[in-house]
Amino acid sequence: MQQTLQLVGRNLTDLSKVTFTTHGASQPDSPCNEYDQSDTYEVTEASSDGQYAKVVVNLRSFGPGEDFYHVCTKGEGMGSCWYHQGENSLSRVVVQIKEEETTLLPLWLQICLIALLLCLSGLFSGLNLGLMALDKTELKIIEKCGSKDEKSYAKKINPVRKRGNFLLCTLLLGNVLVNNTLTILLDDVSNGLYAVIGATLGIVIFGEIIPQAICSRHGLAVGAQTIWLTRLFMLITFPLSFPISLLLDKILGEEIGQVYDREKLSELVRVTKDFNDLRKEEVDIIEGALELTRKPVRDIMTKIEDVYMLDYLSLLDFETVTEIMKRGYTRIPVYDGEKSNIVALLNIKDLALVDPDDKTPLKTVIKFFQHPLVFVFDDQKLDQMLQDFRKGHSHMAIVRRVNNEGEGDPFYETLGVVTLEDVIEEIIQGEIIDETDTLTDNRQKAPRKLLRQDFSVFNTPDDHNKAFISPQLSLAAFRFLSTSVDLFHEDLISENVLKRLLQQNIVEEYQPNINDTDCFKYLYQDGVPCDYFILILQGHVEVSVGFEKMCFTGGPFSFYGVQALDVAEGTFVPDSNTDSVYVKNKPYIPDFTIRAVSPLLFIKIGRGHYIAARRATLMGRSKNKFMASAEDDTFNREWKKATLISHAGSADNMLRHSSPDISKPSITISEVSRTASPGMSNSKLSHADSKDSSWSFPSTEEKGGSSCKDHDVKVDMKVSPDEEHEETNCPSDEQTFLIDSKKEVVS
Ligand code: ATP
């Protein structure tokens, strides 16, 4: 290679010549002809003062390893003699030539290439992780049910990913190729050690760590966006990677993809629950459903000792039916003899047409309906149990096992019952509580906070009741009063107290004298004070109202005299003077007349007893809200007080009974009432007239406004203190009272 040297010295002319030798001179200006010399070079561009000149040399002719060259010159006219330059051996003129290798590419291009190769290295490494980690199954799942973007990414990647080994070979080959090229280029731009360090750091950080971290999360997106590059490399590396991939396919077999069995799937759902967008209930349901094939029915059944069963020989009377209702179960196993011997199933719907009064034997109902009994073994798995329930034979199965413990023959041992609800609860991993359940959990036996109606109270035999009233009728009266008569609403009288009230001696019946058609019984009489409320349960009454004696017929569940119970609020205050509250209220004077026109069964509630019920409710609630025992005690106390006081008070205040054929205490006329002359203006027939209730005459029949025969007569009444407590079934002429609603009572 030619080099231009700048010479600085003296007497340099264009005729001067220069040569080089590898031997140094011992003396300055000593001749050097005896040494090996290089080619001779002519000086050019010598300055006019002879101090500067240039010479173009090619020093490679000495060969490698010769670094230092001594300069020898020959001036014009010096013949063939060459002289070493320099003063002495220390200050000799020496030229050092250092050979340097040249690079193939310009530096900027190399740097650009290095950067590109780093990117490619990162891409291959990232795709290797991102794409190869997504197996074919996952891609299919994403393609079907990923987000919109994920679906399109998966669609792009799927054809390439299908050839797993080919892709793998391409990516690995590409990665190795670019990594190696990168190292060589780095070595080209720096010296060896720096190249090693630079290549290692560059490849590890930019070619592995960063891209793999990104692609482990966004491999799908990166893979889809760069799929063209991957295809290109597949093409480039095809000659090498395709045969290798074929070989791998042959050796390793087809790639199946990740397959999850039940446990893995359940675990997968559980461990990813914080990151997937499944709600807890959904996770529970998935886990529960996966557990079905493993769990046996004995794990979820209701144990036999907790099962409510009926004896095959029992009667479906009111007591049994109310107990069935109280328990709230729809399916009730029926046993014969001992509880482990279940022989039939009663569905509560079977009772729809059964009248408790008939006391139908249970076996009759069972024989009629003949519900199939399903028995299962205790180790039956829940998925099979669910299939059985789906067939529709029965939604309750009796769980049993073969007991071959001890001596004797093996026998079937009944362990419990299992229902469809138990299986569903297992799937959803939670309790289903329906409107009639008394327990929230059949195994833990957690009771439900449910205010359950106890109808058995209506079945309590009551020797004091004059008239018999069936439990059903009693229940109907209870329902009617608590829902249709405002003064008996639960806000005023608690259900418990009302039940107690209905158990008291308040039901009366009336049988007309069939021999005497004129004989009738008055329940209320116009202008005659009274203090009781009446609810007709059976039979009919005739109601006449107002000046014109408008007549109606009232049937069962019509009620009268609500105003008689409508006393001042202060009366009920628990700490008010107990005794006075029962006597201080003004008597109620009806402006209508009611008489029985058929055999009657009716409830009669006196004001005193009503006050007792209200006070008991208030006191019970003030002591302990909804505590039945507190109410019961108070009610008993108040009831006795009210009864005593009303008897005592009536002795003083009551002039006489006005209703001769009604059992005492009955319609009474107080002294105050003797001068009373109520008109239509204060007409209050029943509570139905008051602002917030409805007129209740289910079978009311208007008689065209004409006066009824008996009322025209105006009842003959003989007012006599001596006859005050007299009772007769049918009044004689002397005992018949004449009542004129506009006048005072006359004899
Ligand atoms: P349905 O919901 O069809 O009206 P149900 O409420 O009577 O019926 P299920 O819902 O089938 O009863 O079951 C609720 C829970 O009560 C279950 O745990 C079941 O095992 C239990 N169970 C059902 N019948 C009885 C019974 N006669 N005695 C005791 N437990 C029962």
C-alpha cells in the first residue's frame, strides 16, 4: 500500500532520493549500502529552501514483522552512496510502520446492522416464548372465545402455529444466526474483549430478557403483528429448518396441546380466580360441578334421624295436617312399624282434596297416589343421582346401604334421604332456601329465622267453649279478623294474642225454635246500648237500618258492632289504671237492629275482652318484642281482670238483658240508654261503615227498602230489673220487649 511521507530536513531537492533499511547505523551519516534496502523513492514537492519535501513509499516490500525502518538518503551528485539519517544512534530518523486491518463495511452501517440484529434476536427469542407457549388447544380456545382482538390474532397465528416444529426450528435458527452475526459485527467495530462483553450484554438484555418479558404477556399480539417476518424467515431457513422439523415430527409424534383433566381444571379455575373475571359464585359452580362425579350421596343426604316421616297408620286429622304444614316439607316418607322401614312417599299436594275433619287414613291417600319410591346406595355419585332425578320418577331418594356387619344375614340399612335440592346445592356450593324451609342447612341443622304460623293452637280442645267450632273455621276466623277488620289488625293485636282470644269462650250458637216461627233472636237492637262485636261464622241474620227500616241479610263472615270496640286510645296504655279502663268507656248505641233468621254460629267479643287483648299486645311488646310467652302471661292476667270487672260492672250498671235468648253477658241496656234516641246521623252499623274498612256482607240481600215484618212490630220489651239476667230460648208475650228506636224503651 502506498503511503506519502512528509520529509523535514536540509538540502532536500526534487533530485534527492530516499530508501529504507531495517538496520540502524552505529555512526550518524554512516553509509548503509552494506544493509538490505528497500526500493528507492524519489522526493517530490521539495520546498525552495530545501527544508520540506514529500516522498511516496510502499514499505510492504520488506514483509511482515518488520515494524521499524531507518531512513537513508542520497543527495544530488552523491553517486551510489546512501547515508543513514539522524545525528547519532539515539536521534536517528526512524519510521515505524504499523499494519492495520481494514473493515468490510462503514462504521455507521455496521452500527445500524448491529441494532437491527439485536431487534431480530429479541423478536425470535420473544416469539419462541410467546408463540410456542401457546399450544394449539389454547389458540383454538382463543379463536372461539377470546376478545375481538384476540380472535383476530389467533386466526393469523393458527396456520403457522399448526406446524409447531417447523416454527420452532425457524425461530431457533434465526435466533442463533442473528446472535452470531451480531457478535462478529461487534468484534469488527471494537477489539475482541469489548466485542465479547458488548455482545453478551446486548443479547442478554435486548435479545432475551426484555423481549421474553414482553412476549410472555403479549405474545399473541406480537406474534400476529410480525407474522410476515416469521413467514419470511421460515422461507429463508426452509432448507435447514423444514427437514429438521420433519424429523422431529416423526420422532416426537403429533403435538396434542395442553389437556386438563378434572383436578387440573378445578385447580386452574381456583388458582386463577383472582385474575380471571369469574365471580366467586361462578367459580363455586364450576368447582361444584366438577366435584359431582367424586362425591357420594352419603356426604350430602339428610340423616334418617333428621327426616320428618309419618307413620303408615296415622290419620290425616287437623293435628297431623297442621304439623305437616309446620314442617314445610313437600315430600314426606311414610314408614311402617319402624322408621327404617320406609314404604311410601306422601307429597303434600296429595292433601289438597283431603278434609282434616274426615280424618282420612294416611294409607288411603298413599294407596291412591302411589308415588314411586326411589332407593339409592350410599356410595352413588352425585352426577348419577342428578341423572336419576332428571328422569322424573321422584325428586327424593331414600339412601341405604348393605349392612353386613356383625352376625346374621346382610340387610339394607336406611341411612337418610337425598333430594334434587341437595344435589343442586352441591353444584352451586351454597344453600337454597325456599319459602317453606325451616332449616337453612339440613346437615348443620341451622334453623331459619322464619316466623312460622302455628295453626295447631286452633286445635286446642277448649272445654269452656259453649259452641263447637272446627279448627279450620277457627283458623278462617283468625285470618278474616286479622286481615279484614282493622281493629284486629296485627298492628293493634298481635297474632299470638288474637289466637289466644279466639281460644276463649267467645263462640256462641243459636238454634231457633222450630215450633215458633215468630221466635227470633236479636243480636243488636236499635238504640239499645251494647259493648260487643259480632262476627257471624255460620247462618244468616237480618239487618234493618234507619228510619225506613232498610233490610239486608248478612251471611257468614259479616261483622257488626266495630264501634263498640272503638274506645279511647288511652285505654290501652299499659300503665293506665287497670281497673278503670274496663268500665269508663261510654256504651255504644247501635242505630240498627240485627236478628237471627237461621241457626247461627258467631263470635262475640266484648269490649272488656278486646281491651284486654290490646293491652296484652302492648305490654307483651314493651317487654320483649314478639315474645309470645310475655304476651300470653299478660293476656291471661288481663283477660281475667276484664271478665271479673265486666261481670261486676254489669251488675251495677246494666239494667237488664235485652236479648233474652243469647247467653250472658249479652245485649244489655244501661240506664243511660233508656233516654237515648239515636238517629240516622250517628248511624254506625258495622266497622264497614267507618272510613278505612269495607262493608262486609257476603250474602247481603236488600229487601227493596220496605220495612220488614218483625221490625214494624217494634220488639215488645218489658223492662224489669228483676228480669235482668233472665235467659229464655224464646220470649213469651210478657218477655217480648217493644223497642222504638226513636223513643225510650217502654214497657
Ligand atoms: P320442594 O322445594 O320441592 O317444595 P322441599 O322444600 O320440601 O321440596 P327440598 O327442597 O327437596 O324439600 O329439600 C330441602 C332440604 O330438606 C333438603 O336438604 C332435603 O334433604 C330436606 N328434606 C326434604 N324432605 C325432608 C323431610 N321429609 N324430612 C327432613 N328433611 C327433608
